[in-house]
Amino acid sequence: MTNDNLLAPERLRGMRRGIEKESLRVLAGNGLALTPHPIALGSALTHPYITTDFSESQLELITGVHADAESCLRELTELHQFVYRAIGEERLWVSSMPCGLPTDETIPIGRYGTSNIGRAKSVYRAGLGHRYGKRMQTISGIHYNWSLPGLSSAEYFALIRNFRRESFVLLLLFGASPAVCGSFVEGREHGLQPLSPEHPHTLHLPYATSLRMGRLGYQSDAQASLAVSYNCLDSYAGSLQGALTQPYAPYERIGVRNLGGEYNQLGTSLLQIENEFYSSIRPKRVIRPGERPLHALRERGVEYVEVRLMDLDPFEDVGIAAATMRVIDVFLLHCLQSDSPADTPEEIAALARNQQLTASRGREPGLELERAGGRVKLTEWAAEVLESCAPIARQMDAALGGSAYTEAMAQAQAALQAPESLPSARALAGAREHGSFTRFTSACSERARQQVLALPMDPAVQQRLLQQAADSVAEQCRIEAADHEPFETFRQRYLDPTTLGA
């Protein structure tokens, strides 16, 4: 497909996006809320829009698919309005890095009832806790799901390869986790610095953009051995196939069950299931009931991509702004229409190093990244990328009307020239002003709560969400009543390699 056809107005009007947003529930005193998922929000197993992520204390809000950024943001806001009304004095923590955390064993993993699928979700999370520690799993973020009509799997994979090459631009522009509460890294090597002698409990790196996307975040030494290729669907699926099916010695030592017969994890392979694979972007396909994600991809191809590197923005009441969504839209189109050579193991390793550098030192003056065997200043490369995005923004505005995309890209270019205006720099300044990361985030969380609660809520939306909550509880009961298969039989059948569609 030619570039002209890729960005034809009717195709741009067919672009779709949706958001999955994670947030910890916290108490007024900034401790993690250890209460169960509120029953007023419905069943975390079956509710289509309100569930939990790793922890029972970690909400995940999911929008539907939207034709424009405004309607996506509107639905995300409505979900927040409903949640805030249901959780009383609790708050949603507005930073990606967690609040003050209790001991690992005290952090509650998600519970989904007595059905086999519900138990499997909890056992999977128990496995994550054993493998990586529960604290790491309390990190929250925003996943941005995006599609353009008529793209082939090969075109989506070309986009993904380019996204991985240049995603440092999004980390620089929107990373917002340069500091952590000391409780997050207690007892482990971290390389962070106290914010100041007066504020030793806040740890940071002075030029960090996103500690969440660096060594302290969703990283794994075990998964570092996975050089997953994005050259085509077959190479990607093949890379994951082995990780999902071959035993991994350290996880074999953990065992599937403990001596008391309780389940430690779903299996002993490098990845229990596909979702355990950490990546800044994933090819995705809507799955059918009981279907494995890899099988869906192999059978029916890529349907959309999931951008996974976005931090929660503590300065936005619901974690993301419409202008940010527009920058992501344009950036993805840029990745799609640019030449996309095949990746190599050497390039994959270099990209990992670039991500680590940008996450930990992205605002450092003169910082250089690796590109095509040489080195280039991060800011120069980022400026090139944004310059090549400008014409695409104009095409988006021509197709949709108005100037919102052009304005969003102009804001991004201005932010690149003023690093002190970037969310990561503003978050550090806020932590200093308030005396700690925790106090700063607490103030932002309370402000967001008050702002959202002050918005008028459409009674029809409130009633619809109340009905969905009730329906989800009834659906969980129905699933549990119909479930007679022993869990071990279910587990073995679900993990059977033939379900992966190879």
C-alpha cells in the first residue's frame, strides 16, 4: 500500500482508539487500600469496563472503542465519576509509581471468585508475585489500543518495529515517574538518589523520565533472554511459543504447587501466559471465549496494537489528556508510513539500551542514543521525529476538521525545547515543593478526586453503569454455577501447547 493510500482521508476517519488505565486505591493517609474490590463496582471477573489488574487494590478502567480522542476521554471520565462515587473516602493514586507499600506478603492479589477461569487469574497473579515480587506489580500505567482500517499483519508489524526504534520520543514527552517512595525499593539494589538530605524517603534520578519503564519497572532478567523478533507474525509467534511451553529452571524450583497443595503459579515455563511478556507495544486480536491470544493472532491476524509505555499523568484528572492521545495517533501513523527494515538481535539489544537510557536519564543535556551503529543526540533525533510528524498532523486535521492535531504536535515540539515543562521535570519539582513524592502525589490525587466529583454526572450513565455492575455479578454467579471441571484438569487443558495454534 502506498503512503498516499495509507493516509487517505477516509482511512484516517476510520482510525479507532481505546484506553485501559490502571490505578491503585489508596487511603486518605496514603497507604494502600487493602479492602476487597468494592462490590458496588461489580465483578472484576466479568465487568467489561471496570476490573482489577494485579492487585485487589489496583483498579483497571477500560473504555470502549472510539472514533475520536474526545469521546474516548469522555468515557474514561465517566468511569472515574462512577468509581469515585463508589469508593467513598478512598482515592485513586495518580502516579504510575505506587504509594507507600506494606510488606510484599500483605499486598493482596486480585480475586475473581471460585470458577476455574477466576481461580486461574488469581494463580497467574500469585505466579507473578513469586517471579518478580508483588511490589513491581503495583506499578500502574495506561495502555493505548489503536487501529487503522485495512492494515495487514505485515503492516502492523512494520509499525511495531519502527515504534520500538523511536518510542523514546514518547518516553521523553510523557514519562512522569522520575521518583519513588522509598518503600518501593526497600531491601533491593536500586541506584537511586535521595531527593535531598531533608527528603531521604523520596528516591529519584535527576534526569529520569519514567522509572516505570526502566530497570526498576516492568523489567525481568529472565525475560531479557527473550530476543523476540517483530519481523513478521510467524517470527513473533515462534519467539513466544518456546517461552510459553519450555520449562525454565528457576521457575521449576518454585513449583506449580507448594507443599500444602496450594498453587504457586500456572506453570513453570518462562512465561505462564502471553500477557506476562513485557513489551512497550504488542500486536493484539480480540479473543473468543477460552481462546489463547497467540492462537487468535495466528488464526486471524493482527487487529490492533496496544501501546504499553504511557505513564499516568499526575497533572491530568484521569491520567491522560486528549492532546496526548493525538500525539500518539500521529506518532503511530509516522511509524506506519516510514521505511521499516527487519530487526536483528543486535538492534533489539541496542533498543533495550536506548529505552533504559531514556527512562533513567532522558532529560540529561547532551545524552546520546544508539542509531544504525553510531550515536546521535536524543534531542536531535526526537526533533527529527516530531518534524516528520507535523505533515501527518495536518493531514489528520484536513480529514477530521479543525486544528487539534496540529496544535497537539506544536505543543510537543515546544515541550522538547523546554525540558523543564515536561511532566517528569514538573513531577520532580512538585515533589520538592511538597517535601516528598508521596505528599506531592497525594495532593494531586485529592485534587483529581475533587475535580471529578464536582463534574455533573449524567443520570443515564450512572444508571447504565449500575446495571452493568449488577449484571456482571449475576454473570459471575452463572459461570460459577456451571463450572464442574476440576481446576487441575482446566489448568492442564488451558496450557496445552496445541491451544497456541502452532
